[in-house]
Amino acid sequence: MNNKKSDNYNQENVGNIRHLKMPERLWKLVTKAAKNNRSVHDYIITLIEDDLIKRKMLKKSERKKFLSKK
């Protein structure tokens, strides 16, 4: 039941996969903090983007746009 849109998305992003290792204690805290957000992944991206914007390394207009959960 895969649709073409999701197949194209997966094919385009296969080369852009990055992994992040962190201590279990920290992961549990991040997971808990992300409960009110979209996902842990999106929460971590938001934290990183906030820091980069604060350091003027990223413009607000370049921030990733998240799809809202329904």
C-alpha cells in the first residue's frame, strides 16, 4: 500500500541519512520533553535550528517546515 509520493520521498533522502548517538539518560529526557511536540526527531531538529538561528548561522526563513499532526 505504498503510494508514489512516499516512495519518491524515501528515494530522494536515502543519501541524506545521519545518525545521532546520545546517552540513554539524555535520550529519555529528550523523549519526555518531546511528548508535546510532533516526534523526537522533529523536536531535536527544532532545538538545533533554534541554536543555529540564535548564532545567526541559519535564517528563520530556512527553518524546516513541519506538517501538523491531525
